[in-house]
Amino acid sequence: MLYLRKPFARDLEEIKSLYEISGSLHLPWSYPPNDYTSYLSDGGRYFICLEESDEIVGTFNISGIIRGPFQSAYLGYEVFSPYNGKGFMSIGLKLIIKEAFGPLNLHRLEANIQPENEVSIKLVSSAGFVKEGFSRNYLNIGGQGWRDHERWALLNENWYEENS
């Protein structure tokens, strides 16, 4: 049904189009990339795609990986129209968690979410993420101003216990 993959240069036109048609879905939570070439070459970027057509359904980004005793990273994600509300991101989230805690060998994955983004909070909480706190003026979203965020995190051992 769905699979996870890294972006290719050939995805440029499709991803531009997806951001264009998904603007009302993403705003005010996120904004399109300023530089699509950098976006596609980001080593932590993954696409969730439909197996039957290879269409891009959504994107995940694992960023800020800190190794050593921390073994932690941040998780970002977006679904694209017309795929929202179909459960695809729940499946994709399970795949990206498996990537983070398997091949990437992370201990902790953190998602920072604006408190009003109830859909995103429901997505991570249903995957086992736990709300750990609140960060005032945490991120400047799309250059539009600083926004508060809730910190949600999932630990490797908690995920493996629940999914083994």
C-alpha cells in the first residue's frame, strides 16, 4: 500500500505541485520550502508513497541528529492534498519510526507541535509519543513569527516494547 523512500531530483515538479495545492492544508502550521533543491537533497528527508502509482502522499524529516550519549533527533512531517484524512500518515509515521529506531539507531525522537494543531497531536499521540512539555516562542514558522510548541517524544525502548 505505502512505502518510504528518499527523494530524487526527478521529484522536483511533483513536490512543487503538491505544496502548491496543499497550501490551505498546511497553513499556518508550515510553509513551502524556500529552496526545493536543498529540500530534496536533505539527508533526513523521506517521502511516503503509494506503491501502485509511486505518487508522493507525504513527507517526513528527521533532523538535528545528535549522536554520542544523546542519540536523539527531531521529527517533522506534512501530508499533501488529496491524501489527508485517509490514515496514510499514521502508516507513514510507523515506517519512519522504524527507520529512526532501526537503521538510524536513535534512542529518542521528538516532535514539536503547535498546541492548536490538534490533528498533528492526535497523530503522534496515537503512535505512542508522550507530551513532555511546552516551549514558548519555540520556532519562527515560515518567517511569520515565533510560535509556541508542545514537545512530544518517543523513546526507542518504549516503541519496541509496544511493537514487538
